Amino acid sequence: MKNTIIIALVVILLGIGGYFLLSKSSDTSYQEQNNSDQTVEDSNTNDQIVEDVNNQQEEMIVNKPLSIIGKSVEGRDIKAYHYGTGDTELLFVGGIHGGYSWNTSLVAYQLVDYLEKNPSIIPQNVKVTIVPALNPDGLYEVTGMDGEFTASDVSASQKASARFNENDVDLNRNFACNWQSAAKWQSKDVSGGSSAFSEPESAAIKNYVDGASPDAVVVWYASAGGVFSSSCNNGVSQETAAITNVFADASGYKAYEEFDAYEITGDMVNWLASEGIPGISVLLFDHQSTEWSKNRAGIEALINYYSN
């Protein structure tokens, strides 16, 4: 009888121990599964965060109005600002003569600021691109700044050496229309480079034009006062003559069929003409003023001319 009782107690104790052992094992298994599920969930959450950040960065890049189209001799960015998304592109270029004509860059930056504040003036079918400083090294020589500046930042109002790039080349003599290495600026001898587009700055704008195929181009210079048509030994095209008059009539500048004060070789707007792209030179009256009200009127008239 005593033995039967002892056996029964042993069976009961074994049963209780087995129950707790199985219960603990089940809890551990459940916790491990729960932790595994949480790890997967955390991993999925992290992946989603990374994807969301990447999407936001891509959206910022797509919507950003600034692009870098090239580098100067000294490695400075040549910047282009883009406004509007239309298929008809109007290109505005300043600062080809660097710090010598710093006001041509300043008027271009004024256009950047104006379009930032008034994007609605650009019709749906139009895109406006602005390259404020095609010669950023020459501009830096008189402003000491990369990018936007004010007139008060200019240390020398007219510094002849700042007209050229760091290879001492006049960029407006480095384009492929009647190009010559030995070129002229007024009565002075200047370098047109070792070949057409030998300079990184002129090559940068060429590559941009080749890729974008703008419908019209305006390049600011100083100083003579007027709007000048472009041509390259083949006469002024009908479209070039039309936009010359559109800009001149609205701005109050006088319109000219050509710049003939002295012979120019390797000129940018004349190269545009050789490529079949209407281009005009807008020459400011001096080397200090931007004549913004006149230029704004001309710009708006040109934008309206190309609207649907």
C-alpha cells in the first residue's frame, strides 16, 4: 500500500514538472516569435523611412531650379537657373566678360530674383534658363564672391584684366564663327584661345545649347546701349530680327542690325546664328548700371512673344 502511494506521488510530481517545463518552453517560443515579428516590423519600418527620405531627396533634386553646366578654369561652378517647364526655352546669359562687365551678371541675378518672386509670369509652354556668370573667375576678381552679389561688393568698377578668363582668353572671341586665335577688343590685341571652344567656360555653354536647343538667346554685354541682332556671314534671320525689335520696342533701347563699331571674331551670339538659333546682344549703357526697368520690360515682352 505504501509503495502504491509513493508511486502515485512520483507520477503527480512528474506531471507537475512537465507542465511547467512545457509552459516555459511555450512562453519562450512565443517570445522568440514575437521578437522575430518585431524585428521584421522594425526592419520594414526602417526600409520605409529610407525609401521616404530617398523619394524626398529625388523630389527636391527634380524641383530644384539650379543646375551646374560646367566649371571655370579655376574650378568654379557655372550655374544655370531654370524656371517653368514648357517646351519653348529662352536662355539669358550674363557675365561673359566677368568682372569687367559685372553689371551684366547683376542684371541676370536680378532676373533670377524676379522670377523667384513672380513665377506666374512664365506661360505654361515656356521655360526660362538664366546663366548669370559665364566667366565666374573674372567676376570673382572684382567681387571676391562666388554666386550672387550686390554692387557694393564690387571692389573695382572697371578692371580690364577681369574681362578675361584665367587663361587670359576673351571668352567672346572663343566661339566658332569667324574664330581667330589673334583677336581684337577695340584696338587691343586679345587672345581668342588655341581653338574655338578651347576654354571650359565657352565649351560649357556650347554643350548646354547643343543639348537644350533653346528657341532664343539673350546675352548681356557692356557698354554701348542697344539691342543688336546676330548673324554669321548669312544675314539676320527673320526670327532674330523679330525678337530684336520685340526687346528693343519694350525696353526703349535702340535696335541695330549688327554691331559694327569694330571687327569681332569668335562672337557668341554670331555662333548661335550659325547654329540656326535666334540670338541677340543687349548692351547696357555703362559698366555700373543694370537698367533693370528697361530690361525687365524687354524680358517680359520676349516671354509674351513666345507664349501660346
